[in-house]
Amino acid sequence: MAYDKENIFAKILRGEIPCDKIYEDDYVLSFRDIRPQAPSHALIIPKGEYVDINDFSANASDHEIVGFNKAISKVADMLGISESSGGGGYRLIANAGKDAHQEVPHLHFHLLAGRPLGPMVFREKQEYK
Ligand code: AMP
């Protein structure tokens, strides 16, 4: 899929619409999700134009990949959600494509925390015989 420069996160990166910023450096921007799914719900996005994690891991530079990954622990520690910063831990989610229900076509990691988060994915009830 070609990158859509008019997606909402591209507009946030260009400063055209506001965000509740948590952290920013040369490689990433992190801000709070507008519809939080947990008491703490942060998003981390790369500054480069990547549709999803598949695009990013195939095409981003080593500097971008390292910068993006290092931002995860920075944000988790800043929010106090990592166990090493006294929190209860967090879940990191990256939706890629339609089956994963990706809504915004600019790579983003969700950091969810602040309560027990339950099973990793929805499962149909199963019968074991
Ligand atoms: P996904 O389904 O993984 O693409 O998630 C997109 C996320 O972006 C959702 O959790 C939305 O609540 C969030 N979102 C959409 N618009 C904004 C915005 N303007 N500021 C912050 N988060 C947003």
C-alpha cells in the first residue's frame, strides 16, 4: 500500500492537528491515544513515512529502527508503566493490515497499561472433548 500523506498521524507530525505529547526525539513522536483502551494508552510513531510494521522493518534505516525501538522503554519508563520503573508492565501492540483492524495507515505501536489486560487476543469459546 502506498503511504497516504493525509492520514491523521501525518497531520499530527506536521503540526496541523494537536496531540497530547508524551515524548519526541529525532526518530519518534509519542502521544496519548484519543480513545484510550486502558488507564494508560500511549502511541509511538516513527517520524518517517511507513504504513505499518511490515513496511518499516523492510524499508527503514538501521538508525530509524534502533531509534524507534529505544523509544519504547523511554516512554514506558516516563509513564511509570514498565516494571523497572515501578509499574505493573504493559502490552505492546502493532496492528498491520485489515485483519488486524489497523485504522490509521502510519505505523504506530500501542502501549497499554494500568490494569490487568486479559488474554492477548479475542478467542471464540471453544469446547474441548
Ligand atoms: P489502529 O486500529 O491500530 O490503527 O489504532 C489507531 C488508533 O489511533 C486508535 O486507538 C485511535 O483511538 C487512535 N487515534 C486516532 N486519531 C487520533 C488522534 N487524533 N490522536 C490520538 N489518537 C488517535
